[in-house]
Amino acid sequence: MKAFQWLRSRKGNRRRQAEKGNAEDRKESLIAQMGSEELELALAATEELRQHGWLYDGSLLGANLRGANLHGAYLGRANLGGANLSGADLTGADLTGADLEGARLWAANLERAHLTGATLCEANLWGANLREARLFAANLERAHLTGTTLSGTQLVSAKLEGALLLLADLSGADLRNAHVTDEQLSVAESLEGATMPDGTVHD
């Protein structure tokens, strides 16, 4: 009887290990697909990753999603810390509350993206397009925003301490109550029509 139970337990362990291995293989495959330039493939993979909880559990930390077509993707609360999203198309994507700490977003297109409450501290957004994006209360501390397009962007109450804004286009941006210094803003390419932290409109 004991021998039978031992064999049964051993078979059960093997089955669980095989299932775990299959799940890991599937996860890796989906992450690769999420980085596709084909919108339908990338969105389908993103949805399946979300259903499994893999968008949130750290599975995407440091993921290579360079050049991914994630136009309009739902990535709310996703954990993308350290991920490489350089050149990715995130136009209109929902990244509300997402963790993008230390992510690479060089030349990424985030036009009209929803980033309310997102964490972007130490993220590299060099040359990225954030035109008309929503960054209410987003954390951009020590982020690299050199040459970034932020025209018409909502940055109300955003944390920009230590962020580099060299040659950034902030024309028409809303910076009310944003945590940013005059010195940081002085190196921006344009502040024309921007609403400043104190509520005044820049000439």
C-alpha cells in the first residue's frame, strides 16, 4: 500500500513539474509575441499574459519589447520595470498605475497614452513622443526626458524632481502643482502656452 502511494505521489510530482515547465515555456513565448511589430499578435499575447497574471507578477521585468506594436493596449498596473520598449508604439495605450521604473523608452510613441499614477522614475524617455499624454500624479523622478515631446501633455501634480528636461518640448503642457524647479524648466526647448506649476500661463 505504501509503495503504491509512493508511486502515485511520484507520478503526481512529475506531472506537476511538466505542467510547470509547459507554463514557463508558454509564458516566454507570449512575452516574445508581445514584442511583435504585428498589432494583432502583440495584443493577443498581452491579453493572455494579463489573464494569467503575468503582466503583474514580475514576469516582464527587463523584458525585451523593443519596437513592439502595442497601439491602444491595456497595460494598467503592469509591472514593466527595466523593460526595453525603445521604439515601441504605445499610442493611446492604457498604462494607468503601471510600473515603468528604469524602463527604456527611447523614441517610443506614447502619444495620448494614459499614464495617470504611473511610475517612470529613472526611465529613459530620450526623444519619446508623449504629446497629449496623461501623466496626472505620475512619478518621473530622475527620468531622462531629453528631447522628449511633451506638448499638450497633462502633468498635473507629476513628480519631476531630478528629471532631465533638456530640449524637451513642453508647449501647451499643464504643469499645475507639478514638482519641478524653474532651473529644470529653463533648459526646455519650449514652454510656450504651458500652464506653470503656480497656475500662470507661460508667454
